[in-house]
Amino acid sequence: MEILAKRIRTISPSQTLAISAKAKAMKAEGEYVVNFGVGEPDFPTPAHIVEAGIEALRAGKTKYTPSSGLPELRKAICEKFARDNGLTYEPSQIIVSNGAKHSIFNVCYALVDEGDEVIIPAPYWLTYPEVVKTCGGVPVYVEGTKENKFKITPEQLEAAITPRTKMLIFNSPCNPTGAVYSEAEVRALGAVCEKYGIYVLADEIYERLVYTDVKPFSMAKVSDAMYEHTITVNGVSKTYSMTGWRIGYLAAPKSIAKAIDSFQSHATSNACSIAQYATITALGSPEECVEEMVARFAERRAAALARIEKMKDAYCIVPEGAFYIMLVVSGAFGKKLGERTIENAADFADALLEEKKVAVVPGGPFGADDCVRLSYSLSMEDMMEGLERIDAFMAQLK
């Protein structure tokens, strides 16, 4: 008899965390490692949000809250949806959780039965299929082609639908590609989902990190029917550089929100009370700090793209949002570094880290084995040094 349950044995470890851990270990030994693997903003949490958390501590706001979140926070989230997304929700439709990842798990646990198919556009955030499998579902991948900026089409979506299809996981702006779907593209995909009665888990965690005229559009705004078939997930980790505070949230039809609240009350109870109070301040304050962060990311993005354009054996599809670049490195496959042959993106990443002390995340776990993911959430100096090292590494391959 197996000790571990089947649902646990199917889970793959996170390569993003593994790469970061290896890079940190090398840094601890005194190595100058450039780490492109980090999936969080490198800016501090804004001071006024930190002060709100400290004030909550001093005021003794350290007790349990309702499992779905503080009433005043859920109200603030409703106001955020109305202001930023043109969507109307009641507080009873909002569930606050321990990060957006937790919200994603809650949605899958509530909606996905054994054998249900969940469509995941590829490349994808590597956690999506692991959560689907844990809940008994079957991930069905639809490839977003490079020719279409890593985005899927309505025709591709419709071709992937079967009688077992329960849900589409839709992420725009996208981790890892930075792809942003236009309003017209979202409406076209939404029309297919509406036609077949498919639910959508819309992950909008990167919605504020956009650098072009293409602005994110919420799937729940497509139509009344899609409002009732969409669960929107968001949080404060990326917008306010609050990754460690662990506050995510979702907005859902009332029946789904009620079911998730019931489950969460037994699983984790409430998210951290201190972080909830800080989030109220984050959502209700002027956002010059967010605009400044976005401007800094935009500068780094532009510099990185200009440098990558000069590389001979690597290229990228220009990302429109988030803070990632998928660098296509298939030009290195089949080449050698000494006696070592680079067969795939994992080989490339391992050799790059060992030879040039540059950490990148191989694209295989994201569904793109000809790529490595670069995060430009690091200083301009480190980023440019890292890109120089990557170019030099590529030149060494024979």
C-alpha cells in the first residue's frame, strides 16, 4: 500500500522555486549570481501600507475574522471591481484568501469533479495543471502560437471542447508570456464559453502591469451569462508588492462564493487579519506608488528587449504585460558546451547557471520547452549584466 495519496503523488515540484533556491544558495557562498527566476516585484511594500499593518498590530486587530474576510475589506474589493473593471459585486460574492494561488485552488476544488476537463492555454503558469490534477480534473492544453503572440484563438478553444469540459483557466496578462488579450479577443473567447456553458477561472493578478495600448478586459464583463459563469481571481501581491502578505481574493456568483466560503472555513479559516487591514489601505489609497513601479518595469522591459534584439541565436515574442520575457533558445539545442550537449531548455538553464551564474526558469513546466522564462524584476544593472552573460554563453556553444 502506498503511503502517499495518489493526488499528492501526481504533483510536480515548482521549478521556479527550485531555481531561486539554487541561485540563493550560490549567492550565499559568495557567487555573483544574476537571478532571472524571481516571480515577485523587487520593490518594497509601499510605506503607507506597511504603516497600516503596524497600526493594526498596535490596535490589537489580531483575532479571527470571518472566514471570507473582513466585511470592510470585501466592501473595498467590490469598490475596486467597480472602479477598475466596471463590474458590480456584493460583498457576499467576495472571498478573501491566503493569496491568489489559494483562491485558484478554492475555485478548482469547488467546481472540478473527477474526470472533468479543464482547458489551459499554453504556455501557462505551472501551478494551474497541478491544481487541476490535485482536484481530480484533467488538464487539456491549447497552444498559443508564437505567430499569435502566445494567445489562443476562439477556433482553437472550440476545437478543444468536449462533453467533459468544465472550465477554462484564462490568464491575462499572462505569466509566463506577458501576453495581453484585447477586449475583442476576450469577447470572442467568452462567446465560445457562453455557447457551451463553460465556466471561466479568470486570473487577473497582473492586470495593472501593462505597457502597451492593449488594456486588460475582464471575462465577467463579456455578457450577463459570462458574469454568472466567471470566477475572477486577483490579489495584492503584484500590484502593491505584497507577495509575503498573502492576500488574494475572488469574485464569483453567489452560490459558488457560498460554497467556497464553507470549504475555506474548514480548511484555513481566514487570511491573516493584519494583512487584511493593510489591504484595505492598499485598495483605498492613491496609487502613485503603483504607477512608479509600472514605469520602472516599463524601462527595464524596453532595455531588455533592445538587448535581446542584438542576440544572434535567441529571440523573444514581445510581451505586453506582467514582468516576464519568454526567451526562445531552441537555437542552442543540439550544440555543445565542452562535452555537454544542450538537448532542451532544462539543459540550457542548468548549464547557464553553472557556467555563467545566471538563473533562468526552463520553459518545459510552462508548456514551452523551446524557451526559458526571464523575470525583469531585478535591478537594471543586474538585468543587463545577466543578458550579457546569456549572450556570451550562447556564443560559447559549438
